Amino acid sequence: MDFRKLLRDKQRIVIKIGTSSLTHRETGKLDLIKMEVLIRELADLRNQGKDVVLVSSGAIGVGAAALGLSGKPTDLDKKQACAAVGQARLMMIYQKLFAEYNQKAGQILMTKNTMVDNLNRMNAKNTFQALLKMGVIPIVNENDTISTYEIQFGDNDTLSAVVAALIGADLLILLSDIDGLFTDDPHANPKAGFVSLVENLDSHIANMAKATTGSRMGTGGMATKLTAAQIATCAGADMLIANGADFHIIHKIMEGQPLGTLFTANRKEEFYLIDYIEKLI
């Protein structure tokens, strides 16, 4: 079976963008040229009649750059202040760029409490469904302005998988600063082999994870991406890890080109999203 060609028919797609894919490495400020490409790619998916959800990192990093900080702060109150500034800037730019392509965007901010509480979770699901039915592209992020360690997802890889499971997405795409899954850390081991397809997410695959990240501002490494893969595939979605250096990769992925690492859906009847979330608490 050619799993790549099947990606063309996916109808509900969640795309996660890492901080490093949105910002200039030298300054931490937004890369507006790349953002324009991203919005054009997402708008075109909508024009094809597909549901699109964007999980966007970057609020703290963008806020830190705007406030003149040299890097991501470590103190919680400073992180929350940066998020308050950065999230507003991000949404303003997203709204402007989507409007150029006659698309509407809406903001959804979440914490673990959104998912653990039954009423909050149902309300969140209903909000997503209503937005998608009205042709809106929801832009999702962790609510970093109010979240603390106890109620954080901690990284948007996990958050995007939770969102994909919640709304019944059939494809999750994680774009960051890596090409996909390797048998070892390619920065340390030049002989590391690239893994193009994963049909069974077993312990052998899990052991390939390296809890590192190449971004000064990011939080998620390969370990979090494999956790996301476990959630997404068990919920019935394919998941793909690819490099977000050039956002044109989105339409190339949807055309079935052999890019990134594809984890095929492996729906489990016993899958219960809350069990996975509670393991993360």
C-alpha cells in the first residue's frame, strides 16, 4: 500500500509549527516571508474544502524578542508576560495575512485543565466543530499567559496530538527544525539512518528518541514527537514529522511526495484520550 498517496484524501488536518520555523534564528523575531508562505499553503488547503487547524508555537519567543530580551526567560512570571505580548502579536499578524487570502482565523488557547475537565473538554470540542463548520481556521496554542507547571501540556507537539484526537482529525503534521526520525542523533552520529515510514510504534522506535531540540526558543524534542505520534495514531490519525524550513513542504506532503517520517494510523478500540493526558500530569 502506498501510504503517501493516501495523504491526498485527508480531509481534517492539524498542522503544528515550531518556534524555530516561525522566527529568525539570529534575533528571535518573526520571519514574515515564511509566515506569508505558511498562510498561503493553509489557505489553499481550505480552498480544496479541507478542514485546517494550526497549532502555532512562538508566543513566548516573539514576546521576548519584542521586549528586548536576549532569549526565552526562565522565571514563570516573565514567561507569562512574554506570552501575553507575543500571543497578541502573533494573532494580529495571522489575522492580517489570512484576510489577504479571504480566510478567517480564530484563536483557541488551552491548558491541560481544558481537557481533563469533562465539561471544558466538550465545550472545546464543540467550539472546534463550530469554527470548522463555518470555514474558520482555528489557531491553537497553550495558554502560556495563565498556565503553570501543574496545568501545562509543556510542548505543542503533545498539544497538537491531543487536538487531533479531540476533533477526529485524520492527519497531523509536525513541522520543526528536523527532517524526521533517525535511528540515532544525526548531529552526533553521521551514520544515523533516516526512517521514512513507521507502521508500528514499538519500543524499538521509541528508543530512537532523543530528548533534545535545536531551537533556542523551542521546547519539544524527538521524545515529545513520538509521544504525539502515539496519541495521534492510536486515535486514528496518520502523523508526519518534517522540516519546516520551507513551508512549501505542506503541499508537497499532501501531494504524496516522500518527505519526512510518516507514522500510519493504528486506531485502538480501547483508546481513551483522557488516559493519555493524565499520564502527562
